[in-house]
Amino acid sequence: MDHHIEVFLKRLSYIALAIGTLTFLFLILEIPDTCVAPDSPPKPHLRFPKHSCDHHPRQHLPLHKKNKRLWSSATWQNQVRSFSHLFHSFYQIGLLHNHSKVLCVSAGAGHEVMALSHLGVDDVTGIELLDSPPLVSRADPHNLPFFDDVFDFGFSARLELALFPSRFAAEMERTVRPGGVCAVAVEECGDGEVKEIAGLFRNSRFLGAMNVTLTGLRMTRIIMRVKHSP
Ligand SMILES: *[C@@H]1O[C@H](CO)[C@@H](O)[C@H](O)[C@H]1NC(C)=O
Ligand SMILES: *[C@@H]1O[C@H](CO)[C@@H](O)[C@H](O)[C@H]1NC(C)=O
């Protein structure tokens, strides 16, 4: 019993940490509308104190240069390799194909999207609360902007960070077609927790779980097959 409470509290603190981090990211990434570019002509009715916007001069690197720098870093490449390794195992057991239509939910900066593209998957969609073009578009994992049954394979390595994990799982299931696969990677856990997580996918059948190392972390990957509607 105590163990359950401890696990619950631990989850709660992870969730709080995730919300805090996302809020912080939003705050630093959202440029206020009141910021006027230094070279734009002064508008008489728009006079703001200079220092509010000029405090941290932003380096305006074009997106493709920014991405080139990011994608050539060793950290990025190692993480992409790690995801490739995981997805390769899905190819080997016949759950993923080059012609699969794949959705990556809460895809962060897009490591898994790049890994899938490199493996040869033609059609990969990555979404996250904050977009990272061109790999990841902005969307709410709890309210996916896709029709039902449009993907063959749904993947997420961030189910645990979701505010509402059951809603998150339900949305993955809704957008993956019957007979398609939902796969998640979570912090390494035992059979009880695996069952709990698989249980979030109410309309799917548990296919299997395996402990893996993903991006240097010990994780458990759990696979479910979406059931055909009765
Ligand atoms: C998938 O596509 C890649 C790149 O086009 C190719 O190298 C690979 O052999 C393909 N894999 C399969 C299983 O067809
Ligand atoms: C994964 O590792 C945990 C221990 O951290 C263990 O309890 C569990 O049985 C392992 N799961 C699998 C599928 O091997």
C-alpha cells in the first residue's frame, strides 16, 4: 500500500516538474507582441521602453542553419541512433514497415521523427505542444487534430509526462486504425505497472513488453494492437 502511495507521489512530482518546464519554455519562447523589431519604423503611438525588449539581444539564425547546427551535434545523433535501434526492432517483428503511416505523440524536438525517416518510413507525423519545424508540428496530445483510424502506428516516449495519461492513450488509440499498433516507452517498470499502462489503452490488446535502453535511459517499451470495433 505504502509503495503505491510512494509511486503515486513520485508520478505527481514528475507531472508537476513537466508542467513547470513547459510553462517556463512557453514563457521564454513566446516573444511578446509588443516587441518591435529595432529596424522597423517608429510608430508614434507605439512607444515602449527600449530595455523591455532589448535586454537579451536574440540571435536570429535562419531556421535551416539552426537545425543544421542542432542535428550535427553528437548528442542529437546519438539520440536519433538510439530511437532508430528501437524502431528497427519493430521492423524485425513485422509491426512497422516503410509504407506505415506513423504518428509520434509528444515528439519533443523530433529525434524519433528523424529516426523513422532515416529508416525509410515515408509518412511520419510528429506533434508536440511546442513545434520544432520541420520535424514536429504543434498540437495538443490530449486533443489530436486528426480523424479516427488514420495512422498504422502510434508511438510515444512521453506518456508518463502527460497531464491526463488515459486521455493521451485514448487519443493515440482513436487515431490509429483497428489492427494498427500503439507503442510507448516508459521508465523501466515491472509487470504490475506494465499492466496498468497497457490498461490505459482500453480498446487495444497487449502484445508485449521489453526492457530496453533508450537514449541512455533504462526504459520499458510496451506494445498494444488496436482492436477492431465490435
Ligand atoms: C525501407 O526504405 C529504406 C530507404 O529507402 C531502404 O533502405 C530499406 O531497405 C527499406 N526497408 C524495407 C524493409 O523495405
Ligand atoms: C524490466 O525490469 C524490471 C526491473 O527493473 C523487472 O521487474 C521487469 O520484470 C523487467 N521486465 C521485463 C519485460 O523483462
